[in-house]
Amino acid sequence: MMIYPIFALVLLTFIVGVITLSTRFKSVLNRTVKIKYYRNMQGQEVPEFVTRTTRCFNNLFEVPVLFYAVTLMMVATGHKSELSLLLAWCFVFSRVVQAMVHLTYNNVIHRMIGFWAGFIIVIIMWLELLFTAVP
């Protein structure tokens, strides 16, 4: 069922969101970031982990929007194929990998591989929908 990968990605987004919020609270409580900084996200240097968690969270609202759109189109049109389900899970996996790399050791090459894998998967999903949905 296509709804499971969608739910998994939403769950990942919530988890990263909680990590981001927690990091921000801790940065204010331990006085490494002034609360005023969060008003416009500017005005001082912030610890790298604050920036990384924020960027990781923001990343989950960029390419994944294309994933949500294509999967919801597949659900709405009744499109069912093992390939599309496999691709959906592969996309979610690529986002998990990208988020884990981003939030841990942050190797740019590894993070980029996760990003591009997911990006290519979404393109393939859209092409599959286009070529199988059009009579």
C-alpha cells in the first residue's frame, strides 16, 4: 500500500522536527544562542548543530513535496504497481540516509548521494505515473 511509505516519511519529518526543536531549546537554555536569534534566524553565529538540524528539517520540505504529490496522485488514480511501491520505499530510505548523515557525521559526499538517489527516484516515479496513466 502506497500510504505506508507516505506515513514513514511524515514520521521521519516529525522525528527530525523534534530533534530540531530540542536543539533550539537547548541552545537557548545553555546560552549559546540568544532567543532573539530565532526571530529572524540572524544576528549571531550559532553552533553548527543548530544550523545542521534546521537545514535537515528544511530539506524534508523540498524534494519530498514532489514525492508526496506523485504518491497521492497514484493513490487518487488507483495506480498500483510493485515498481511504484518499491520506488516509494527506496525514496523514503534515501531520505532516512540523508537525514542520518546530516544529523551525525555530516559527510557532504554521503549526504549528496542520499539526496541524488532520492531525486532520481522521484523523477522515475513521475515518469512511471505519466507513462502508465496516460491511455
